[in-house]
Amino acid sequence: MPLENIPWKWTDKRELAAKLVAEDALPDKEIALQVGVSQPTIYTWRIKPEFMARVDQYVNEYRARIRRSGIAVIENRVARLQDIE
């Protein structure tokens, strides 16, 4: 059966992988180690529209949090940098 015809089912590992991919802080090899799957499995999941839709959802949530925190506003970033000095 072709890969695209296999029904997608969410698991804790897939959910964690989607979050880690969305955070974009680790290479796929490290994500695979943390999730407990092989690196080719991460590649396989990345081609599934359901997986990438969840990744996009997390990315959008992270962006919204940044906007709400005020750090996205340049004046707030400059003010915070001035406080550090």
C-alpha cells in the first residue's frame, strides 16, 4: 500500500515530534532520538499532510504567543535591551 494511502493516527510520539519540528531548534536526527523513532520515520511523517498541518498549527500558536508577549513590537525589544545594559 502506498504511504499516502495509509490512514494517519495521532500518537504521543507523533504529537511530540510535531511540537519539536515546529520549535525548529533541533535537527531531525535529534528529534528522532528524543521521540524514540528512527530518522527516516521523521522524514516519513513530514510528508504526511496531517503531520505538517499540526506543525503549522504549533508554529502559529508560538507566533501568537510572541505577539501577545509584546516582544514582537520593536519598541518593547529596544526597551528590554536598554534595561539589560
